[in-house]
Amino acid sequence: MSVFATLVEQLADLLHPLLGASAAAGAIVLFTAVVRLLVHPLSRAAARGQKARTALQPKIAELRKKHAKNPEKLQKAVLELHAEEKVSPLSGCLPSLLQLPAFFLLYHLFSNTTNPLLTHELLAAPLGGRWADALGDGGLLGGAGLVYAALFALVAVVAAFNYRRAKRTMVMPVADGQTVPGMGAMTKVMPFMSFFTLFTVAVVPLAAALYVVTSTTWSAVERAFLYC
């Protein structure tokens, strides 16, 4: 934890001539970019996996016709097909899972009351504060409230973009209006997952919220290029 705090402080020192009091916030954004660059090869692999899964849909449709009266055998056959083609149904989750340690580090770092970085701000909003603190100190139109309003607006735009994209790219019906076994519920739920970020931003310290917002925005832009 101390090593991580030192890294953020050093990045903030480098950015201070440009960003002044908001240098620590800039350091968090820069740190997020570094993390996303490190996992970018996995994101590219996930994109290839998604395209491979899409290419399997005709074969899955044939399996559905063959095992129409035996759902268990159909599910087993679909899983065997994925294994044979070396395509993982969950490969797209790995980049997100690898980012969780960085998020939790930021959360704990800025939840520690002895952390000197808590004295830093993003404009008028303390990096260690939460949305509830902003509402109690100036309300929605106060300095900190406006910072959160800008973050919420950005998250809403990104979430709407991700929702529309997810509705288009989630696994589609392969035959007779039916989906791959086990994918129906996921297809309905996944498009709404991006909106959960709004709740996250509201309850975590601003420093962790910056990481979440930056990472989510990065993901939206990255996916727009990788899945085009």
C-alpha cells in the first residue's frame, strides 16, 4: 500500500506544474491509463474471442436442431464445441477481473484517514470525500457537487453507449428465436451492467470514482475500435 501511495505521489509531483492542486487527480487518471495499457493485449484477445464465438453460431444452430428434444445433451454439445474450437465463453471477463486489484487498492488508500493524499482535491472536491459529503457541503450546485454532476453525466453517456452496443453484440438467437443454453439471462442483464457504475461513483471515495470513470470511458472507446 505504501509503495502504491508513493507511486501516486510521484506522479502527482510530475503533474503539479501543469495541474496545480488537481495534480493528484491527474495522477490517478494517468495511473488508470497505465493499467489499461497493460491489460490491452488481453482486451484484444477478448475481442478475437467474441468474434470467434459469433462465427460459431451456425454450428450451434445445427446442434440445436440435432438435439432439439434433449436440452442437457445440447448444452454439453455446445460446451464441447467451444472447447474443440478453443473458444472460451467467458474470455471477455478477464481484462475486467485483472483491474479489480487496482480499484481496491485505490479504495483502501483513500479510505485511510492518515493518507496525506486526502488533502488533495479535484477542483473543489476532496479526493477522499464521497458524493454524500459533497451534498452536505454546498449541495448539488456547490463546487464539489458540480464535480460529481460532471462525473455522473460522463458515466451516463458512456453507459448509454455501452447499453446500445451490448444490445447489438450480445449473443443473438441461433434458431427459432432461441439462444445458446445458459445465455438467455446473461443477454438480458449484461446491457444494464454499465449503469451500475453510477452507483459505484456515488458511494466510493472520489479517488476510486475517478479510476472507475476513467477505466469505463477507456473501455467504451477501446471496444468501439476493437469490435468495429
